[in-house]
Amino acid sequence: GLVGVRKVSINERYEIGDQINLIFEYNAQGKIESPVFTFDIIRADGVLCCSSRTDDLGLRVNCLENKGQISIDLGKTLLAPGIYMLKLGIWDKQMVHPYVVYNKEVLRIEMNGKNSPSDAVFLPPVKWEIKRSQESKEEQCHY
């Protein structure tokens, strides 16, 4: 193809709350005008958990040529423990022709060193607060 992914920098596994920064190194055989980049995270059962497009974010790239790198900062890991597939696409500006769709990388998310799959897609930090009104009587409920 016109573009190839040469190397990907990714950790072997991540714990919930870890920062995820991915680097894809590419090599373009020619000049690609106004490419659009896509990035997806797909759970092992096929559920799309995250999707991002540079054009949707207002990020414009004039052209792609020679060698370079694409960095994606996902921030803190909020995905539930499990195994996910990463998919990077480089498309023409009309999103009709993909120059490359790279989906050979696996993302492993663990909790306390264990991969215990969950039905949830992501686990945001949830803070609970339960208040009793002043009118409730002590003898109504016991803790």
C-alpha cells in the first residue's frame, strides 16, 4: 500500500487508571493530500468502545509523506478489564479510500494484576453519597 505502519509503541498491559499513550510510526511511499485519521478500540466480542476521527475533532493535516509518527493520548484508562483490539486508519479526505487500516495491536486492561472481563465497557470513577434527611427517625433503619 501507499502507507505502512512500521512500529507501534504500546505497553504489554495497563492497569485501570494508567495513562495510555500510543505511538504509531508510519512510512508513506507517496504524498497523500489532506488525510483523515481514524482510531477505534474494539472489545474482543466486537463491541466498539471508542472511536475518534481527526476531521470530527477539527484537526486538519495538509499532507502525509515520507516517515513520521502519529501519537494518540487516551488519558487515564477507564475501560473495563479485558482484551481489546486497536484499529488505526488513514483515509483520503472524502473517507472513501483507506490507505491503510492497521489492526494488529492488542490492548490488555487489568484490575489488580488480573484480567477479569466485565459486561461494562468502561469504569469511570464513581463517588457515592447517601444522605438521610433530618426528618428520618433513628429507629426506622439500622446500619
